[in-house]
Amino acid sequence: MKQKLLFIILLINSLCLFSQNTIDKIIAVVGSEIVLQSDLEKVYSDYKAQYVDLDNEEELICYVLENMVYNKLMMHQAEIDSVVFTEEQVDDQVNYRMSMIIQHYGGDAKVIEKYYNKTIDEIKKDMREMMYEQMVVEQMQTNLTQDVSITPSEVKSYISKFPLDSMPVIQPTYEFGHIVKTPPISDAERQEIKMRLEGYRERVLRGEKFSMLARLYSDDPGSASKGGNLGFVERGVLYPEFEAVAFSLKTGEISQVVETQAGYHIIMLHERRGDAINVSHILIQPKPSTDEQIKAIDYLDSIKTIIDSEKLEFSDAAMRFSTDDNKNSGGWVVNPYTNSFKFDKESLDPATRATLDQLIPGEYSEAVPFVTEDGLMSYRLLYLKIKVPEHKANLVEDYDVIKNAALEEKKSQVLQNWIKKKVKITSIKIDEQYRNCNFVKEWQIPE
């Protein structure tokens, strides 16, 4: 994900920051595809800006050109293989990537528009061609490598190439589960929240600033400091109940109280552009009473006693006692970044990591505070299944990691072999100025 975000930032910069003052010329031809001098200079300039400590500029220029020629070779073959995407598919990707960029810049689309001196719609229009190329290239790579597999002997051979003192260091990893208890929210609490939000709405209608009330009272940490503003968001990003109301508002209108999984909101629409809206909100999340929180803690404490007395396996205990949806998969917590059960330090919040570091495998924590994916205040028992300390990579503890690295190397080699074959039967011309680049010799591109 981070690589794709970097790509799209580079893409926007390449499109928007550099004017085409250079006298243009064709520097590479791949089948029916061409690379212009201005294309190379735009991408090169932005790479240079991103990586200012680069030593060899000539090497960087060749690296950028190599990637551009590679993409054009893929595009040329895609035309032969009839690999295409519809306008709707491209628009979906452009909208998705633009949402990522807006979030990266703090959720304020106006910052991006001011910086590039273009509207969001104009930037999207400029992005479409390059986005289409990226989508086609990725699909071609998938088509070429989807049948590539790797055997245990190949994994062993891959890791044997590394000298022992240069083995990569694997950070500590954890596998754990939890048993969750979410205290109930009283009807009185819900009614009180609705009344508070209705009061805030009335205050705005009487002339107070929505942004000031959001800073003072909203429970959304991501937007409260920005006056409740979420920036421009595409349809399909927010909760359905939230969107249904937000998209029905008129500019400057404030909604009645809206309930979602996150809590209760009032919404103010600032601007609408097609399927994107710029909105602010004030969120109040229901919180259980102190008595209900104490009951939840006592409940989890009593569960530990039952587990010990009945010698229950963790998954059985999670199925029986947890209120979290993951109890149906045995209570094990899944890392959302890797879709696996393994967590490294970077993918754990500090509080959870500190609690796990105090446990030994097979041990339960005390009841600790926990906020569910829906933003509900809860408590949970953490159960540490496995903890692997920092160590040099090895086949016993890190087989999956090494296997994935070996597989990626094998896929890369498949693509390199494909390139060398295609170069022989594809009309490719590289300008004399760039024929000293290593890839020209490696791919055996004829003069």
C-alpha cells in the first residue's frame, strides 16, 4: 500500500509540477509505444526531489528510463493479448487513489488544489492515462507470474545464498488472541447524546461556528482538531447511514442526528462535486456507565477463574465467553496489514505491545481497556500464543517470510526472461544518448 501511495504521489507531481519547456523528442520506441524526452525528465525530476541523497544521477536516469521502457513493452504486449480496462474501472482506481492522497495531506483537498494550482477534477483527468498504464502493467505481470510456485528445496537454496553474518534481522513477532466484553449502553445514555447533538445543531443555527463546537465536543480524534472537517470523500468510503444523509444535504445545511456503528453524528455539507462531498461532522460515541465498566472487568476476571478450573483451551473459552465477532474463528486476532496472525512491533499499538511483553506464551493478561473496530469502549483478556524474539532469519522460525521473498525473486526472474524473449521479436529503438544504460546491454536491445 505504501508503495502504491508513493507511486501516485510521484504521478501527481510528475503531471502537475513540471512544465514542458524542453524541446521534445522521442527517445525510445517500443512497438507502437513511445517515450518522450519530456516524459523522462518529468519523472526523473520528481524522483530526484524525493531522493535528494542520490550519488549517481546518470544511474538514476537509466533506472527511470528502464522502468518506462519496461512499461511500454508491457503495454505493447497487452494490446496483442487484448488486456483492457473499462473507463469505469479506471475512474474507480483514480478516485480511490485520489482519496488516499487527500488523506495523506490531512484530508483537505483544497491544500492539494492550491499546491498544484489545479482542481481535483483536473488532477484526476491528468492522472487517467498514467493510471490506465499502471493497471495494465500490473495485470500483465499477474498474467505472466500467476502460475509461478516454489518448492521447499528452492526456498532452502534461496536462503543458503546469504552469508550468515548478512542474514536479515527479523523483528519480534507476536501471535495472540483475545476475549472481549463490551459493556452495554443504556437507553438513557443514548437519549442524552441525541439531546446534546440537537443542542449543538441549534447553537450553529443561531450563529455559532460548527468548527468550534466540533473542536470542543467531537469524539472523532481524526477530524476534531480540524473543526470536524473530513475533506472531500468519495461515495462508498463512509458509513452507509452517514452517506445517505450527507449526500442528501444542500450546501451549508446541517443534518438531524444520524446513528452509525461509530456513534451519533450531526453533519454539515460544505460542497459537492459529482460523487465526492466535502463535509464536517460532530461525533459523540456512547460510553458505558462506570458501573457497567466495572461489571465487564469483573466478568473477565471471573472467566479467568473458570478457564483455570475447567482447563479450557483458549479457542473454546473465546467461543464461549467473548462478545467479539472473531470468536467464531477461535478468538485469534488477525493483522489487518498482512491478513495473517503474526504481528510485529510496528503493527501493534504501544499499549497492546506493552501488555504482551509482560506475558509468557500460554498466559492471560488482566482485563485491559479496548476499543473495538466500531469504536465501542470495551475490555478484553489478551492471550499470548507465540512470541518470537528478534533474531537472524532462519528456515525454522521464518519459513513463510523467506518463502515469500524467494517466490518474489523467482517471479522477477520469470519477468526478466520474458523481457529478453520479447525484445528479440519486438521493434525497440533507444536513442543513442541512452544506449550506455545497463538495461540496454542486459536486455540485448539491438542498435
